[in-house]
Amino acid sequence: MCGFSGLVCSSNITPAQEGLFTDAFSSISYRGPDDSTILKSTRSILGHHRLAIQDLSPFSNQPFIRSTSLPPHISKTILLYNGECYNTSELRNYLVNRGYSFNSNSDTEVLSAGLTYFGPSFLKLASGMYSLVHLTYFVDGKVELILIRDMYGQKPLYYSLSNDSIAFSSDLQSLPVDYSRKRLDNLSLSQYLHHGFVPFPNSIFAGIFSLQPGVLLNVVFDRALVSHEFAPLEPTPYALSSFPDNYQDLFLNCLSECLVSDVPVSLAFSSGFDSLSIACGLKELSRTDISLYTVESFDYRYSETSSASLLASHLGLEHSISQPQELNFFEEVSALATPLADSSYLMSRVLFKSVAKHTSVCLTGDGGDEVHLSYPHSLDYNKFDSKHFLLSLSRLLPFPIPSFGRATYNLRRVLSFYSSVAPNFDFLRRPFFQPSDFFDLTTLQPYDYEIERSWMSAFPNSSDLNGCARHIHFWDMFFRFPNMLAPKSDLASMHSSVESRSPYLSHKFYYGLQSLYDYAELSLSPKGLQRHFVSRHIPDSLLPKRKQGFEFGLSKFLSVMDSESLRFALSQLPFLRTSAIDTLLLMLNERAPCQEMVYSLLVLSSVLSKFCSPR
């Protein structure tokens, strides 16, 4: 797990560009405290910060250069890689059996060899998480770059293309471009206020992009930027070995692969089935050396520490609890390099800080709900026509409802949502900003629900239960997860120099689960497979009843924050109306449901302060 930055040009690198790179690259040193290397040439500058997990020797440092045993038309290749390959030993054996040899035990060297000799299609055999840039230098002077992210988008990759160069990095803040010449993208701002994130391929800045997961960007330089093109890295079932024929063996196989590490491993633990299944798997694999970490909620009503402690004790696993009482809100939010409005990020930050005192690898239950179709809305595809009456009612109102008082505010938001959107989008997730909020509080145009409308238009007939469940699953797995949940986990963990891993996001587990069950079977029995698995170790009296989610207690937390600090942070946003700040603070005091809106604005203010001057 690492971080990298790079700049490749068709002409010589200028001193100004080198200065931009140096500042950008140093901003992500926390992603790799074990080694930092910069590789310069006349037309490129590449840098890599390494967090050493597999093969701690310097032979695995990056940028990883391959200059021997190459085809005659290639002079060298260079790999910049952020991630972890869980089936490295299988891939190494695959290559050794074809005549290739290795000098280290790292996944870096294996991926470098596979990409050099077999091209991007080699990644179809890899089970893990990655964002990478592979550069091929040809004897005739041509340079080819391939940029790729894994299909779940677990590791970020940003880039910016111009007529004569490409800049890329693991982080928006570390992209070596002149941000003083970049403007905020108003569409992206509206999308962020609606979703709580900026959907790929865009970023908050015009001309800077987030590479879409599972998509390859190919860039070719000769004496100039010759071409760039996108191509899907077609997802194919994992093919190096057959899948286990039952859920238990599949899960334990993928969990054991996630435990391969040359440093100690830990587990982020709650009372939910996703992390509890992992804990039971550790018990079954006799890995009682792995410690469990739980974070307490700021609001005791959402606490899961008591049940987590009981479960850990029953399994005989060491358990620690982190407390958020001393959390510095603005310090934690300032660690975000891209706007993400999921407040559970704060809990993750507290947890990974505790983990970092003992280890640099932490297992999580990320992706468990997505791959098992366990969200409540996975069962909602037969209820799409249930809310038409609200849509009809809202259209009967000839005038807007004033924005004052808790009750009228709630009603205004509900009716605004149903009058502006085709019905039933809310089962995907209620937006942070309703259409009325855009008009009342900002100078931005409301988000037009283009993505949701396109997704709904392709929805299968309700009689096709498997097709409906699959459609909903794809929204969760390949839209919301890579845009919100994956970057949240990456930013929260890596800022403490911790690699987070999840067995549920192993390609082998994903395709193996599909080989055993169809989408409808999974959605009709949410958590059923996990419940059966953990029941082998946990009595019914201790099994989770209802998970609270990762609720931080945001409403309570914001209510005790200094109002002047809140006011100052909100005042830095140029698109907020003059009256908006007073309105939002009043709503907070009246306990109106606006805490997520306020949090999303505070996050955006903090992120923009890294790049832009205040208004």
C-alpha cells in the first residue's frame, strides 16, 4: 500500500514543473513512510512513497524498473503501484512455469513482469486491489503509459491531460498541476451536494479526472502526445484455480489470502455480521494472534462496544476500544484530500489511529453488504409504485413552503424531493441536498438526477427478480462503493499509514459467490450466508440483532461545536447565499434534519482550503 505521483511530458521538464511535483509529492508522505524515491529524466519525473507490507527488503521499492530480459524493441519498463495482490504466490508460479524468474517475494515484481510480458490482460488473473501506472520505453523513443484501477475502485487514481503532458497521482492533493489555474466545476459541486461525493470520472476541479474503476487509460508519447484512449478491462471470472463449491470454504480461502503479510495484521471489529464473520474465520484458521479494534460512537445510543466486547471474548480474541471524545473535528476533516460527506469517516479515522500504534495492516468488512446484497433496498424492487401519492400531492401545491420551523422545514424537503424527481429514487439513498435546498441556500443549479434517471430507465421488468436484484447490486457495488465507501476507507486508513483490506473485495470471492448463488437468492436472504457461518462459533443469544451502521452521532457532535468556528468554515464557500449560514445554524439549534448538509459543507470548505484562496 503506497502513494505515487508522476508527470510525463513530450518536451523537457521545466524547473516550474519540477517545483510543482516536489510540493505535490511531499504532501502524501504519510502514504508510505518506509521509503520515498524520486526518479527523474529529461521528460518525466516519477515518485513513490512505500508502505512495506510484503517483502520488506529494498528490492521491492518503487518506481520499479525492469531493464533486462526484455523484448528487443523495449528498452525498459517502470511500474508505479498502490495496492495489494492477494494471490501473488499463484501469479508467481504461473510466470515461473512459463520461464520467468524473480529476485524478490513482492507482488510488485510479479505485477511488473506480468504487465511487461502479457500486457494489461494479466490483471484479469490478479485478485486484490490496485491503482497503477505502467510505463514502457521503446527503443525508438516512444513512451506508452497504461493507467488502471481495480474494478471496485479501492485505490484512487487521478490524472490531468494536456496537449503535451499527463500528470497522475494517488491523491487529488498530490497531483502535480498548478491549481491556481484550475477552476471549480459547478456541475461537480452540485453532484457533491446531492450524492455526498463527486462521481467518477470527474473531480471537484474542471480538467482533473478520477479514473473510472475497471477502465484502462492508454497514453502514447512520441515527440508529442500522440494519442490517448480508454478501454474497459473486461471483468472475467477468476481463472487460475477452480472455486470452492461451498460458501464456507470460499470465504476461508479468500480470508487466508488476505492474511498474507510480513507485518502484523489486525481487524476493525463491530457487532455486525461482516466483521464478525471475519473474526469467526480467524478463529477457524487458528489466527488468534490477530487483535480486534472497535471505535466508540460519540453518541451512546449508537454504541456497539458492549456487544463487540462480548463477541470478542467468546471467540478468545484480544479486543481494544478507541474513544472519540477528544476528536478534533477540523483536524480530522482536514485530512480529506477529496470531498466525501460520509460522517462515518470520523469513526474510521479514530479507529485507524489506534491501529497504527500496533500494526500497518487492518482487515475490514468493506464490501460485505454490497457483495451479499444485504442492504434493505435490495428487497425493494417490488415496491416501486408505493409512493406515487406523495408525488401527486406535491404537485397540487401552488406555492413554496417557507423555510422556518422544524415541521415546515421537514415537509418542504420531503415535498421538494418528490416533486422534482421521478418517484422511488430515494431507495438508492436520500440526497444530502434536496432541490429546495439548492434554491434556498446556494447559487448553484440543482443536480438534475441524470445518473439516477439513466439507471432507472434500464431497470428490468419487475417480474425478472434476478435481473432487478442484479441491477440494484451494480448500483451499490460499482457506483456508490467506488465513489464513496472505498475512498473513505482509503483516506481514513492511509493518513495513519495503515493498509485496509477486505476479503469480501477479493475478485476470487466475488466471482466465487456468483458461481454459487444468483442475485435474487442473495437479496431474498440478506446476511443469511454469514449468519449460518458465524452460528458455528457464536450462540444465538450473542448473534447481532440489528446493526446501527457506523453512526458517529453527528447531530450531537455538531450541536456542541463552537458556532463561530462553524460560521467561519461555512463562510469560505463562495456559492452559499448570504442568509444560508444563519439558516443552517438555526436549523442545527432546532434539531432539524440538516446535520448531514452542514457536515457536507464543512468537508467541502476544508478540502477547498487546500487548493483555493478564501473568498
